[in-house]
Amino acid sequence: MSTLKLNPTTELETVGLRSQNLYRIAGAAALMAGALFLVALVDLVIAGVTSAGWLSLLQNNWLVVLFQLNAGLNAVQYDLLNQLNLLDMAILALTATMYLGLYAALRRTSRIGAIIAALQPFLGLVLFIATKSAGRSGVMGAALVISLVMLRSHIFGKAIASLGILASLLLLVGDFGTTPDSPSNLLAISIGIGYVLLATWFLLIGARLLHLEQSVSRVRALASE
């Protein structure tokens, strides 16, 4: 991961001094989203799909359901993807908040790309509430777009950008390729790998945004001297 070095005279405008609070909020949202994905994964691995208790409530995010469908685990119902899942709504809301911070950080690299990425989770949330099924792929679509933008920026580094591109492509293939009557071990593998990579990407983005907030805070202190 590249080290972000801020200079009051050359980097202040790039990262956006006014976005300090947004970086903090967006970073926290990214960490929360990543944690939700990881908790669901750990619960699935340890307890299986029959897990009881509050942890089982975190197990039915749409990506876990897609994995279960393709892996043929305990006859998971495809109808789970056609329900208004509060967990999926929370993930969409958290990722939408995260992308606002990424827009602030990357808008000078590619304003159009950053806008497209920032809008997708919000539009996905509205579409999901309206249809109860569509819109959740906005999370991966936004990850793909913003990761391509990151390749042109020094702020997040090529490793994080490449991780986001790979994770989003694997999950988009799994999402669009899943059908009710044709489970696929290949798609299950694609979703499983992409899921782990996406959760890791969220955590790295969260840490980076919080680091960015701290860096901007230091720039503010230098600028006021």
C-alpha cells in the first residue's frame, strides 16, 4: 500500500480539506460493511446454514445466499433473493456512505467516474426498495468503477484498486450467472473468492479513509501555523 504524503501547498486541494469529517464517516461505514460481510462468513463456516441466534440474521446477505444456492447447501430457497432484506438495505446504505468519501478523495482524478460510482449504491438502494430484488449489484458495479479510478490515483494505491476490480468482477459474474434451477460449483467458487476479496477491500478502504482523515487533520494543523 502506498504511503499518503500530504504537503500543504501541493496536496491540500487534491484530498479536499473540507472533506475531513466525510472521510471519518465514510471510513467508519466501510469498516462496518466489511465487518458485516466477515461476520456472516465466519458464522457460515463455523455453524453452517442452520445457525441459530442473532448471528444467523447476518448470514442472509444476498451474496451469501448466492453462494449457498450455487453450492447446494441445505436447499436454500431462491425466493430469499426476492425479499426486502433489512441487512441488504443496511449494507447498501453503508456502501453508499463510503462512496461519498471516495468521491471526495478521487473527484480530481476522475470526476465522472467518481460520480458514477457514488450514485450506483444510492440508485441500487432505491431500486431494491421498489422491486425487492434488483439493485444490490450496484455495490459491485460501484466497486469496479471506483477501483478503475483508483488505478490513476496515488491516494489508495494499485494493490487496493486491483483487489476491488477482481472482487467486483468475480461477484458480478456470480450474481448475473445464478439461476433458480441451475446451481454451479464454478459460480460458487467465484462468489466465495470474490466475497472474501470484497470484504477485505471494504476494510482496507475504511482504514485508508480514516488515515486520510488523520492526514488532512495534520495538514490543517500545519496550515494554521
